[in-house]
Amino acid sequence: MRASIVAFLVTVQAQPAYGWALLFFAAYPVLSALVWVSTGIHFYLRRERGTEDAETPPALERYPMVSVLVPAFCEEKVIAETLTWATRIDYPNYEVVVVDDASTDRTRERVRPFIEAGTVRLIAKEKNEGKAMAMNDALPCLRGELILVMDADACPDPQILRWMVPHFESPRVAGVTGNPRVFNRVTFLSQLQVVEFTSIVSLLRRAQRIWGRILTMSGVVSAFRRSALIDVGRYSAEMATEDIDMTWKLQRAAYDIRYEPRALVWMFVPHSLAALVKQRRRWAIGLAQVLRRHAGLLVRWRTRRMWPVYYEAVLSILWAYDFVVLTALWIASYAVGVPPVGASPIPNWWGMTIGTLCLIQLLTGVLLDRRYDRTVLRHYPVAVSYPIIYWTLMALTTAFSTPAGLVRRARRGTVTQWRTVR
């Protein structure tokens, strides 16, 4: 039996496909880090540094009505704090609306004091149909021509609308996504997510804006032109990640989506491994659904600006599978006493190059966002474990969750239990 396993492993590692898998495994993180860092810095130099309104929001001749929409499902523990922050936004013409998706806890009781104070309106659904349907049902009840969608456990910066609304002076702009910052930074896992949202999410959005299109508008904080949401058919209730799908629908319709790093919102992230895996599994399934649904854009010249985003998403998924398969082969090889080709328990030159570039990428994101989050630099030391711990966790989650989004057909009304993961 052992001899058969050894022969199989030796044969596999002698194949040209194994060599290509090794090359992709090593090259992708290096090339992607170089692209993200260079284009992220380009965005900073072009859009953030040295502009007249770098620190002060631009003045507007007209302040359009904005509806701050907070979809909620069983959020009794956090909804009051969210509404306290939302009702203190510094903007002269806005309303705060909560759409409750038939919560079974005391969410509505927590909202009631704000209703009685006249600062919040409540749309109370009697049937739980999911976040996408809750927002679709709320649209006809909103007064704003612009809509700021926020999660029920997010705390917006008072200046958030003053930074986001000016982008809508361009008629092509349908959406603006903000800069989510991690509020709960107690556990090691949550501190890793501080680095992730700063150095991966935020940096990648800067980079993608230079490419011309972005992968997703963050569901925790995004502003939309109401007419554009209606124009593309509102939210898709069957998608696991309605925010990614809406981002792609808008951009396929030739609308512009922008990233505003000064539009801050403080959010709670999963602090346990089980909660994080559950969240990332949903993200992986949702991305796979979007790639399947929007594959047709690859053969249309008018949607060519989406091609880099699509291919980058596909490559990231392929790299996750490459990571998992190669790691499994290497573990099996060591277990039977066969030194694997291209792997070493002692970090080699290429491994050090990958790790170093990863740390440079993470540091670049931290330094770019430090002006908005003064304490973020103190969490950078956990980045040392990021390539080992976080890459492994995300690769496994992506590899095991993606088939569910690619193979299973999305069915309307299947995403109903969408309580914020904590």
C-alpha cells in the first residue's frame, strides 16, 4: 500500500501539470501584490493626496434628499447604537428608515424610542423573506433620491454623507462604497480582520478603481442612486451576496461605481472561528453565483472594463484550489517519507519573496488608511501570521464553498436567514 502511494506521488510530481501548478502557486501572489500595491498607491496619489478637499468635504450647491436605510433581522443587541449614530449624521437633508424583516426578538422595541422621537421611521414586515426582499419592499416607501444602505450593526461617521453625496453630481455615478473599519478589536481573529479590511479590501478597491470597475460595493455601507437600483431590476433575492450582484448589475448597465475612503463606518466583525467561516462561506458561494450569472459579459465588448475584475476573481479562486491541492500533496509526501518537489519545511528564497511582498502589501494598506484610522498601525504585527493562518483558512473556505455557487441553481427566496454574523 505504501509503495503504491509513493509511486503515485512521485508520478504526479513528475507531470508537467504539477510544474505549472507550482508556477501559478508562486507567481500569483507575487504578481497580484505588485499590481495591487502599485495601482493602490496610484489611486492615493491621484485621488487622496494633495487635493484641495483632502481633509474637508466639498461644498454642494444642492443637498439631495438621502434615505439612510437599515435592514434588520433579529438585531436587538445592536440596533439602538446603530440608530444613535445614524441620527447624528451631519447632513441637512436625510431620513433614517429601518426595515425589519419579521424579527422574532425585540428589535422593534429597540427601534420604538427613535420612532417616538421622530428621528426614525419603521417599515415592519410580517413575513421573513431575506435582506434583498426587505430592501426591495422598502424602496417605494423611501423619500430620498439617494439611498445609503447600512448594516444594523454599523456606526457611521458623522461626515459620511458629506463625502459620498458629491460623487453623485456626476450623472453616470450609480453607487459609492465607503470604507468599513473594524470596531471590535479584542481577539486575535478580529485583529487579523483589521489588517484584512485595511490592506486587502480597502487597497483592492483603490486598485480596482484605477482599473475602472470594482468587485463589490460593501453591504455594510454603500450609497446608491435610487433610480439606478430600479433601472437594473432591484436586488436579486436568490443571491447569497446581494451586494456583489448589485455591483455587477449596475456596472454591466454602464453605470459608474466609486470608492470613497473618507466615508467611514465602524462595524463589528466575527470574533469566533465558526462565525468567520460561516460568513466567508456565504461570500464564496455568493461570488461563485455572480461569476456564473454574469459570465456572458466576457463576450461583450461593451462590458470589457469588467474583464479584469472577472478574471482576477477567477484567478483568486483557482489559486485557492491550487493552494489546497498542493498542500495536501506535500503533507502526503512528507507522511510517507518522500521529499516533495518544490516544497521545503525551511523557508526558501521564493517563499521568502512571497511572504515579504505580502507583508509589503499589508503595510501599504495600513499606511494608506492610517489617516482615517489612527490606531490601525498598532495591529500590523499580527500581519506576520496572515500568510500562513489566514491564507490557509480562506483557501479552504473558498475551495469547499465555491462549487455550491457554481453548480446549484439559485432559487428565488432561498436567502432568508441573514442576521449579521458576530
